[in-house]
Amino acid sequence: MKFISVIILIFSLISACSSTNNTQAKTANSASYTDTGIQNQSTVQGTIKDTYGELLLGATVKLLQNGELIAGALTDIDGKFKINSSIEGLCTLEVSYVGYETHTHEITLIYGKILNLGDELKPMEDNVKLLKPIIYIYPEETCEIEVKMPLDNGFSHSYPKYEDKWIVTADSLGNLYDSTTRRSYYGLYWEAEGTFDFTLNEGHVVAGENTISFLESALATLGLNEREANEFIVFWLPILEANPYNLIHFSSDEYEEMAPLKVTPKPDTEIRVMMVYQPLQHAIDFPIQDLNKLAKKRAGFTVVEWGGSLYKGHLSKN
């Protein structure tokens, strides 16, 4: 499993500017100019990769002059960006990627020439958090249920408290009772933090304002009932609506390998919904995930789980 990696932007710089907060400056290496023959136009371009040499999709590059935004671009599915402008002289280039420090650089643009640049961005934190996973249990008749989830780093939070396992009495309506705490629950809650390395090679690009309609449809397809979907949406709506767009992927087999769930007696149906998302400033073209392939019909003793995680790696087209 790969750790969240440092991103490398393959280009060289002329000079670096000062930094504040999470914005950092890089020292210039070398500059490469190519003649275009186009008068009254200057260009800056580059290709973005990570330390494994894989192309990165969705990094934001902004060109500013005297603090004013002149133009911007997102890297495409081949990791490339290109910005044409009608200005020349000293400018600022700002490069950012979700979950990483933002760098700004002073560059010089020249009419009729293309400038190629290079830089490194560091992640603001290494660990990935699995947020708000909650487990619902619906046996066909009232019985005692044991639930275990052997994570390498354990849980950062759980309720009721997880001590190697949960043991509860559950009824067909999903009501849970813990004889140790002598309390009733409607679900088993947990969160964890670690090096969860999700793969995003397909998903759905959803405008923040369309979050509700997308999630209502997607969660119904995946098998959640209205109560479960309601609780999912209530938690994630403020987070997703705060972004102009989100790339949303639902992990299945990969997530189950990372967080194996062991329920005794064995359920007839397990529905595990782990949403992995990455905020986007603009809509992008990306392979669409067929959620019908993940759909499950509830039958017999059913266990349902949902949760989510911010994706902090790179986007892959493969």
C-alpha cells in the first residue's frame, strides 16, 4: 500500500516569492523558453506527475499579475496544463492541489515565447481519515450479534466503545441493546485514521448544488433505505455543498480489504458504502462509475454500513 506521496510538478522556475501560512515559495532552478512566433501572447505550461511517475489530474494553476487573476487552468487527464495570456513581464504563478501546501512563484513572461516550469508540493498531512462510518444491523429475529473489525491502527473514535469487538442484541427493526453499557443504540459508530490508499479511476463529477439529487439516487441504487440515506446526506451535505464540484467514487472490494468486517452469525446480505471524494474547482472529464455493478438487494439478515473519506492522492485515468 503506497503512502500519500509528495507531488512533483515537472517544470523549472525563474525565481521564488515569499510565502505565508500554507503557501510556500520554491527556489528557482532553470528556465526554458520556446519561440512561438505569436506576437502579443505569452505562454506558461507544464506536466504534473507524482513521485511514482504517474500523471496527476485536477491540480489548479493560476496566473496572477499585481495580485489580479489573469488566467487559470486545471491539469487534464494526461497531467498537462497550458495558460496563454496577453500580458508579459513579472507575474505570479500559484500551484495547488487538494490536501497539499500551495506554492507561489514569481515568473517572467515574454511575448512570443513559452515558459516551462517545475516545482514540488508537499501534503499537509499524511494520514487519511475514514469519517462517520456507522453500522446498522437487521436480523430476521431478535438475537445476539458479535461484530469485529480488525484494523491495523485501531479506531480513533467509536460508540459504543469498541473493545476488541462489539456484542449487542439486535431486533429486526435495527434496534440494538448493549448489556454491558445497558444502553440502546440504532447503530455502531466508528472512525479511523491511517494510510488508506484508495484508487480513483472512475466516479461522478457532481456540482455542489446538485449533491442532494445525486446522493438520493446513488444511495438508493446502492441499497440504502430512506432512513440510512437521510443520515448519510445530513452528515455529508454541508461538506460536499461547500465545494464547486466534487469527484465522488464509491469503493467496494478495495474498502472491504482495508477494513474487513466480521459479523457473527454471518449476514445474508452486507451492504458497505464507502464514499471517497475529491473537491474540484471546475468540472472535469472523468470515467463514469457504474453504480449498478455495486447494487445489492436486501434479503434475510442484513448488515448495512456507510462512511466517507477525502481523497488525498492523485487521480488516475486507468
